[in-house]
Amino acid sequence: MAHTGKILVTGSGIDLTLLRPLEEAGNSIVARPKLLSAAELKAELRDAVAYLHGGEEYASGDALSTAESLKVVAFMGIGYESFVDVDAAKERGLRVTWTPARRPDAVAVFTLGQIIYANLGIRNRLDERYPPQWSAAVPMPSELSAQRVGIVGLGSIGSRLAGLLLTIGCEVSYYSRTRKLAETTLDLTYRTLPDLAAWSDILVVLLPENPSTVNIIDTSVFARMKEGSILINTARAALVEPVALGNALRDGTIAVAAIDGHYRDESVNAALMREFGPRLLWTAHVAAHTRQSMAAMVDQAVRSVLRALDNAPDENMAVGQ
Amino acid sequence: MAHTGKILVTGSGIDLTLLRPLEEAGNSIVARPKLLSAAELKAELRDAVAYLHGGEEYASGDALSTAESLKVVAFMGIGYESFVDVDAAKERGLRVTWTPARRPDAVAVFTLGQIIYANLGIRNRLDERYPPQWSAAVPMPSELSAQRVGIVGLGSIGSRLAGLLLTIGCEVSYYSRTRKLAETTLDLTYRTLPDLAAWSDILVVLLPENPSTVNIIDTSVFARMKEGSILINTARAALVEPVALGNALRDGTIAVAAIDGHYRDESVNAALMREFGPRLLWTAHVAAHTRQSMAAMVDQAVRSVLRALDNAPDENMAVGQ
């Protein structure tokens, strides 16, 4: 017989009508769209049977330790390892699920928009009066089709983006820990990360966040980049080491950076914003926030929760049996 | 023997090193990047042998009337009819040239960037703190690939843009005064302008400005559009009747509008900006301002000037013999 009870749902942007199947199965939904503190999360989990993780909070071993009825943490996204204490979940016998089948379109198109805006410097031209001002300090941009774009992480989003950039006419290369089949189907050049950094005019970071990818863009990578490069990070802020990013913006290695998400330490965000505001296209992890993309993600997570409460097998299980 | 003398160059964004062939032929360059008044233009033209028109000024019959040495007006762009008094030029025996072979990439990619920004509402999400706020007033956007895009004007830029949008996955239809071959090669649906307005989620205006296209997007077109539509005008402001645009923004027919260029009456721009600022992506006619696009355009105009001063034939001649 299926377990039922309270289901905690975190994160903004979730259409609660999509959670109806959970309610129809006899559960009650508690939605907490604002970022939960460690104490708030622990308190909310204490009487929950399932936890749809769609926020930025970290589900620590401590938070999970007193959640005695909890059966499943359904993470909405790919990089669950940075948001859930996987060892603690294993030890507790919890199931952790993820949503690997996310449609790549939303993030790929959002990223393309940020690439176009950053490359042409459009943000700082909005509301300008005629005639547009060009100078040695604000030179006319190069066309995107003449730029070399390096993609770090060639999953479904990176492959989709690469296809769009090739249609525009860019040269595209990529780095990934393992070589990808899309390299052949799209005719991309593989480069090591240092070589990709040196080769690219625009470097795009699209890796999931996990212990091996945090700070992957660090001082050594910035040191290889050309002066005036563009950095696009539409994955997670933590992939780019923030002190190195500040230095690269300060010394002109990076002309413009787009970041979709924040560093966990709010003072880091504030300092970067204060010093480099007009050269940043900074958004609050909204790239996947389209109706279609969120619906597909929530749908997978809801099915995973129902399977966990039924003790049924689930192909989207990252931890558990 | 070639005529030589003063060559007036207007408009910002012109790399003066590209004008060296004119100087090497014995001419002197007078560059006036700021918008010229009618009186200033008339004064500058009085002793000029050639006029590279890259600005927003109107070369009236009056301005041309006292330019006794003038041989050619080399217009940089397509829509010369709105910027040069063609009848006066004919009467004076002046040559008017244009740059029809402009590369479409710059404007097509700029337009795509504005479409992505407008569709996702990215401008108003910049610098937002976590968590991103969604509400009935700010609903989550639909993916671009799920949107219908209507293109008004299927020249080289419109065709290039249509190709990019089809790659993204949009449905694309178009209107043009005459049916275009690209309709077949790209598999686009032709619609009359009223039908296209009613069908589209995003309407993109890409016609050259001339007497038959000024105010082509008027009250009757807005009346057909769905509530919350997006209007992208990366051609010239004058294609959209400004009072009708204000009404459509006010009553919610248009959610967001991108405009690349200004109305000649500065008070019209100021009033729209004051009332609808955050819902406008307004730029000062910069879409073609990439190094590659400007170089190609200036190169054509320079060759046309040299041919005119040599009385040599020119395939880019719009008026003259």
C-alpha cells in the first residue's frame, strides 16, 4: 500500500496545478517558494513523506536526519550532488531522484540570447539616443558569426546550443571530461579546457554542478583567455571561482559576463555586482523557467515521488534501490 | 578625368580608415557623426563633390539645391527614398547610390537577440535576487520554440532570420508585397498582413522605409493582434504608427516592443519612453553596427563614390545614369 502524507515543495516558478496527481493520491502539498534556511528546511522535513527539491537550498545530512517519514528527495534538475547530501541519503535508505530528461530548448535559447546580448553589448545600448556612440572605449562589436565559441560541457543543452551557433555561422569547439558522440554528428572540435579557453572569443559553461565541476573555471583557465573575452555561465554560479572572476573582470580578460544563478555567499554576489554591474548580465537561475520546461521537469519529479511512495522501480533514481 | 574635392560623411559608427581610397584618389573627408540640422547639412553640402549618407538626416531638395559641385549621394543602406529627395536629385542630375548587397547576418542575429529577450522578458529579470518572482502579473514565459513568429518583409534579412527561427523550432509565416522564392526553400506560409497579425505571437517588421511602408503597422494591424503579443521592429521606427503603438502598449495588445531607431519627432520618442520604458527594448539603429557589416556597407559606398566621380557605370545606382 502506498505511503501518503505531507510533501514539501521548494523553489519558485512551480505551477502548483501540476502537483494535482500528488494530491489525488492522498498527499498534502506544502509549497515554500522562498529560500529556506537550514533550520527551516529541517523543520519542514520533519513530518514530510516526500520532498520535491526545486530551490537553491542544500539538503544536509542534519536536515535529513530527523525526517523519519521521508521516503524520497525528488531533485528537479541534473546536478543533485551539490544540493543533497548523497552519503546521508544513502545511509538513511532514502531515494534521491533527478530529472535527466529535461528538454534542452529553454536553457539553450536563453543562453543564445545572453550570447547575442553580451557579444553586441546590447544592454548598455538600450534607451540610447541617436546617434549611437562608438569610441576607442566602446568599439563596434564583431559579428557573432565571426566569433569562436567554446562550450564547456556537451550534454543535451550544449549540443542544442552548438547546433544553433553553427547555423549562425560561428566556429564551435567543446570540452568535456569524456568525448561526446555529438562531436561527430555536429562536426565540433574537441579541445582540452586550457586550449578551449585560449581559443575561444566566447566561453560558455554548461556543466552540472557537482564536486568535480565546482570552481572548474579558475585562475588557471582565465590566465589562458584572450583579453576582452566573453564568459557565459548559464549553469550554476559555483562553476566559476568568484575571486578569479572578479580579477578577470578587473584586468579586462573578461569584457562581459552572463551568470544565471547566485553564489551561496550573498556578500560575493553583492561585491561583484557593485564593482562590475553594467558588464554583467546576471539573472536568478531562470534559464529553465519556461512553462514547457518547468512542466516537463515537474512531471518527471511527480512521477518519481509517486513511484517512491509506492516502492515501485524508477528509471530516474540517482540514489536508492 | 576624375572629379575630386570635399566628401561629406554623416553618421556615427563609420571606421574612417575605410575611407582611405577616397583620400588616395585626392579627396578630403569631412566626417559629421552627429545628427545634422537641415541648415547644417545645406552648409556642409555647398562645397562637397560627394556625400556618403550614413546618418538619420533627410537630404531635402533645399539642401541639395545649392550643392553645385555635388555629383553623388551614396546612401548607406536600403531605404534611400526616405532619406533623400529623389525627385530633386533626379532634377539636379545627381546620382543616388545604395548598398543592396548588405550582409544580412548582423541585423538577423541582433533581431534574434531582441526576440529572445522580449519573449523571455530577460531585461526585467537582470539583477534580480534569488528566488525569481513569478506571479499572475509576471507569468512564466512560453518557450520560443512554441511561439508563432510572423515576419513582415522577406528580404535577405527576413529570410536569414526565418531560417534561424525554424532551427529553433518556431512556426514561421511571412507577409510581403510580392511572394518570395524563400517561401518555398524555407517552407514558410504566406499570409496577408491582417492574417499574419492575427496569427502571430511575435510580429517582426523588417521592411525598408519608403513611402509605401511608412505606418504600415497601424491601428488596423494592432486591432488584429492577440493580447500580449510581442512587436519587434528592427527596421525603422517610422514603419510603426506611433500613436497606434502607444495605444497597443496601453491596452495590453503589445506586451513588449523592441525598436531599433527613433521617430524623427523627438517628443514622440520621449513620450513612449516615459510611459512604457521597462516594456521597450529601444536602441538607436545599431542592428547593422558590427565591424563586418559596416565595413561591407562602407566599401560599397566608397566604390560608388569613386565611380560617380569618374563618371563610370555603377550597378548600385538607384537614381541617375
